[in-house]
Amino acid sequence: MRVIFMGTPDFSVPVLDALFEAGHEVAAVYCQPPRPAGRGKKERPTPVNARALELGLDVRHPVSLKGVDEQAAFVELNADIALVVAYGLILPQVILDAPAKGCLNIHASLLPRWRGAAPIHRAIMAGDAETGVCIMQMEAGLDTGPVLLRDVLAIGAEETTGALHDRLSALGARAICEALDRLEDLSPTVQPEQNVTYASKIDKAEAKIDWSCSAIEIDRQIRGLSPFPGAWTMLDGARVKLLTSRLGEGEGPSGQTLDDLLTIGCGSGAVQITRAQKAGKGVQDAQEFLNGTPVPKGTQFGEV
């Protein structure tokens, strides 16, 4: 097929690679414009932009698709289909209608659960047992279109958003290739109106750990916000990010260590921290962290 690919972050790159390797003709790649990054604030291309250039593809990064000229340029590509994977811009109806077979979206949840911006984070933070990807026909609403194909993944008991992100990206790449191969045989399924949930964008204010919450809630918070923005707490007046964890044994005062192995008491139960990061330092596993920063039993995390 003649395909327009629309995506921006790391999540989208394996999908672009899969389309290219499957022999589809990628007419153009649309992504977000390069933005200032790093200490020098030099403009840096997005992951999809960089990969598309490596593949020798036509890359376009308009600030908006609302202009007549941009819409005309899109229509003139005469694509069979457009594939959208975490692109980051709203597609006007003119764009949705332009490809002969419409626009398909790869969404990283089991719709209608977790429509919106942060479905992977929200699934872990809510304690979902499973998630997956849906190949959806796009329409004007937010992730409301009929679903052509869905694949399910179990969420691991200690899995982080970063690890689940990578598994779902690979699953999405396989699923979209299958959907294109079987497109004429797939029947769109309208999403049910019940059990709809929305995965709102992660607010950095959600990252501060409240040790009076239960161990289950805090463990989900730590794993759901890892690696970004990273759940954090205070230790001896300095901020520390806690990036991986598991449910621990024992009970004790909220925010206080129950041993010298980073098992911390919560409002109920305890969590054991397995990876952490001090400000200005790299991520360390628990033993590396403790080698440089001993945390004996009875140490208080957070603000008393």
C-alpha cells in the first residue's frame, strides 16, 4: 500500500520500521517539528524524524494541519491509507478523509479503556492486570473510532511504564502489519459506550510520593511513573527518584525504613525499592545506591 506515516516519539519508531521492512510504500512521514533540547538548547529532531531520514524517506513536520496549503499537500500525496501512532496533532476532517482507505490509529490500550494521552502510565497506576493495542479507524472524537484489531498483553507484577511501553510498541508494529494484510477481511467493531475511561496527561504534581498511602498504591505510582517523570521523595533534605519497586514485607511508620535494604513502611504494608536516582546522578540499583548512601533501619523518607 501507499502509506502516509504520522508519529513522533520512540514508541512510533518500531512501527515505521515494520512498515518499511514489509515493503509498503511510505509516501511521506509526518512528525512534530524539531525542538530545543539539552544544555545548548540546540534543535533536536524527534525519534521518528531521525529514523525516517536514516531510511531516506520524505519527512514533513508542520506546526499545524489546519492550513489550506498543508491540507492540499497532504491530499496530493494520493495515499491509500494513513497510519497514526502518537503523532501529537489533531487531524482535521479534511485530513481524515483524504486517504482512499482512511486513517488508522495504533492506540496502546484496550479501548474504550484509557482513551487519551497516557494510557500506559494509567494502566499501571490503576493496577490493571492486562492491556494491549487496538488498531482503530480514526474519526473526529478522541479515540472513539471503531476497532479493527486488538491484541492483549498481561502486565507484569513488577513492570514499569518504560518496559511496558517497549513491549506495546513491538506489539503495535506487528498488529498494524497484520491489519494491513487483512484489511479487506476485518470488520470494524464499534466501541461500547460503557466502561469508558480517560488517560489524562501525567501531571508532574502526581509524582510526589505520599507515604500515608497504601503500599499497593505507592508501588503502582513508582512503576507507573518510571522512567518519566519519576516518582520522588525527600531523603536528608534532597530529592530522590524511586524508579522500580515491589511490594515488601512488614509494617511500620509511614515513610520509615523497616530494614537496611530500602524496605519502606506505608500507610498500610511496605514497598521495597529496587532502583533509585539521586539528583544529578545516574540511575542505580538498590545495592549501588546503598553503597554510596547508607540508609539504615529507621531512616525517614519524605516530610514528617
